[in-house]
Amino acid sequence: MSREMVVVIDFGGQYNQLVARRVRECNVYCEIYSYRTDIEKIKAMNPKGIILTGGPNSCYEPGAPTCTAELFNLGIPVLGLCYGAQLMMHVLGGKVEKAPVREYGKTEVHVDTASKLFTNVSPTTICWMSHFDYISKVAPDFTICAHTADCPVAAAENPAKNLYAIQFHPEVLHTQEGTKMLENFVKGVCGCAGDWRMDSFVAHSIESIREKVGNGKVLCALSGGVDSSVAAVLLSKAIGNQLTCVFVDHGLLRKNEGDEVEEVFGPNGPYELNFIRVNAQERYYSKLAGVTEPEQKRKIIGEEFIRVFEEEAKKIGAVDFLVQGTIYPDVVESGLGGESAVIKSHHNVGGLPDCVDFKEIIEPLRDLFKDEVRKVGLELGIPEKLVFRQPFPGPGLGIRIVGEVTADKVRIVQDADAIYREEIAKAGLDRSIGQYFAALTNMRSVGVMGDERTYDYAVALRAVNTIDFMTAEAAEIPFEVLQIVMSRIINEVRGVNRVFYDLTSKPPGTIEFE
């Protein structure tokens, strides 16, 4: 697919994916590459623009991530953000040193609205600062186009060469007009048309899948989550019943979820494909009996999935292609894109079951962020309740049940979670909270119900707001909504006599419980 592209060069910044997502929101395609990427490779991509990310280092220290002056002489517009801005100045002859005052947090920035970067931006705007170093002297031929009370160079530019440096982070939501600034760069400076749209992505993907598959057989592991569902529908639209989807119901799904998946993808659903549901609940419960260590539970659930999938695949016989719902953050976080450390290993990236005999893998969503996957889902006509389904971990409720997993505990957390989600939706909060769910703690305590003593479990409610799922804050849910949820769970879910609300942010906590 020939498309205009912006390259994001990563210097180890925590917001690298966010920069790329914000550019995509301007309908401009972009990809993340490490600063170690050979400059010839970058030239060969013929990007319309280059963005240098932030990073934790000081650019003047020996061994710090760097680039050569050649990058700024390619005739391609470059925007440096935070560390990227300091590096641009440092390499081109300016001066960067330890700041006398560290700036962190929301800061009032005064900008020169005559700059292309700040077209239609308020002369005084709130931006997110996070730096120990500062630009004490701009490079030759650069002029200052923004400042704060403590930072004399909040932005600098060399419009003749289309080089721009910003000391703050326009990509985070705390920078009130950040998206406008990035759009000014990619469209106003780089001249991008903004033709990266999901309707054309869908049309192109269907065409290229048909071309690749021909009359071959395709196998897809369908979890019922957003990514695998969108991938399955894309394949179904392209090749119909040449596709077989295997749905392993491990008994650790949300309430009624197995039936909902079958309703959409099964023989009575709207899609042309072969659907196999494996009800493996008892098999999983017996494997998990007595196991309390979180990582061991994850391992058992993952390995058992491969075994079940393997058994079903053998019944089908040789297939030509295996479909996976890999998305772009999986690729970046597995260390295959960008510079940031490997955050987690993904079964979708490189960890293929060697038990399945296939020629090639198809990953139709590999270039997309989660919000783009959802847009593709809507383009394909997938029901909204499936497209906007809450994120759900691969091990399912296995890691939302602290301690041993049993069928009774699964029932408790399924029922409690269903009530919580129902009340959040009734209150009109379901689209405004990043992620929310109920979990079952391993704590039991004394309670009183109907004049009788009880000794039952405590359910914990979790709700967080997050941009990138790397950091998160507890969501502020109205107290009356929490009261309704608490009352319903205790009255309707057998085995529960307390309900907690988890206020922990990430870090230090994680979003999931295990």
C-alpha cells in the first residue's frame, strides 16, 4: 500500500507509542524506529517527516543516544521533542546543560504564533514539561519561538531547513493544544495530505489477503477479544469459508461471553466461516487446582491453550496460513520496533505453536494501534458491544482471582463483574473509563446478613483512566454508583459479604491484580 509516512525515531522515551498514535490521529501513517537504525534505511523509506522522541539521558554525556548532523541535512522536516529537541541543538552547535530549575508538570508556555508550528495555537498555552536539562543556547540559524518563566528555550526553529525543536511533550493530553501542534508539523510543515484512513485500510487489506491466500486454507485462534475478532471478520470478508476459527472456551471468560462469541461467529452468525467451539472448562479447572502462584497460573493457562488448539488443528489437517491478531503495540513492546526495553513477551509475536503445520502467518492488524483496530471493526460492521468490549487479559479471570482458581470462584467473579459493568453502563460511564472490572480477592471476613453471621469473600472493584496502559490513575466514580454496585453484589452474588474499591495507580500497582 503506497502511503505517505512520518518516521518516529525513538531515544528510549516512555511516550514513544503515544507520539506515533497522535500522528496517526492526524490521519498520517507513521512507524517507530530505534535511533540505532541506519540512516540509509530511513532515506530509503522516503518519509515526509521525522520526529525525534524524548528519552531519559543527557545528550552531552559520553555514550548517550545520538544521531549525526546528516539526519538534519536530508531535506526532510525534523521535529525534536524534549530529549530530541536538546539533541538537535547539541548536534547542530547549540548548548545543552543541567537546568538551574527542573520543570515538571503542567506549565504555562508563551509561543510565537507566527511560527508554522504554532499556527492557531493560543499565545499562552498549557504544556507538559518533564526535564532536568535545558537548551541554554540555540544552534546557529535557529530562533526561539516559545519560552516559559524558567525555560528560555521552550521551542526553537530554523524554518529555512524545516527544523523544529520543542522542549515540552505535545503528545500527552496534559498539553492542551498538543495535537494541533503535531498536526501543524505533519500537515503544515511536512505537507502530508492526511490520507491514512481505516476505510481505505479495510479495502486494501481484503484485496491483499485474497491475493496472498488464493484458494488456500486459513486457521485462526479466536479469543473473542477485539483484536482476534476484527482479524477474523477481515479474513471472513476476504476469503469466506476458506477460514476456520477455533474458539477455546477455557471457562475463565466473563459471564455469558462464550455464548456471545458463538452468537456472533457461530453458524447462526452473519459471517461466512467455519467455527469450532471447544468447551474446555473442566480441563482447565483440574489443571489449575491447588495452584496459587500468579506466574504459574499464567503458564498453565497459556500452555493448555496451545495443547487444545493443537488437538483441534490436527483434526483439521494441514493449513496454508495461520492468522494472529497481533497489533502494533505488541510489536513495539516485544522489542521489534523502537528503542524502549522489552516490556513483555507476546504470544502473538514470534511465539508460534510448532504443532500446527502451516506455510505462512497472516497478521492483518500488525500496523494498527488499538483505537485504529476498533475503527476497522466498525468499518466491517462488527456489533459495537463487541468492538468496544473492555480489554481482557489472555489468562482471563485466572488473574482476576487471587489465589487458587475454582469453578465456584469463577462464578462469583463473573456475577460480580457483570453487575459492575451493567451499573457503569447505566450511569453512562462505560465509554469514559479506560478499563474497569471486578476481581475476587483471597480474603474472607466475618459479616452479618439477615441477622446471621457470614464468613465470605471480598470483591475488589477496579477502574482506571489511562492513555497508553503503561501508566494509569484510579477513575473517580460517583459514590452513589459505587454504593449501588456494592449493594447489588452483596445481595445478588452468593459468597460475597464485602466490596472494596481499589484506588491504586500504576505504578506502583498494575492494572490487573496478578
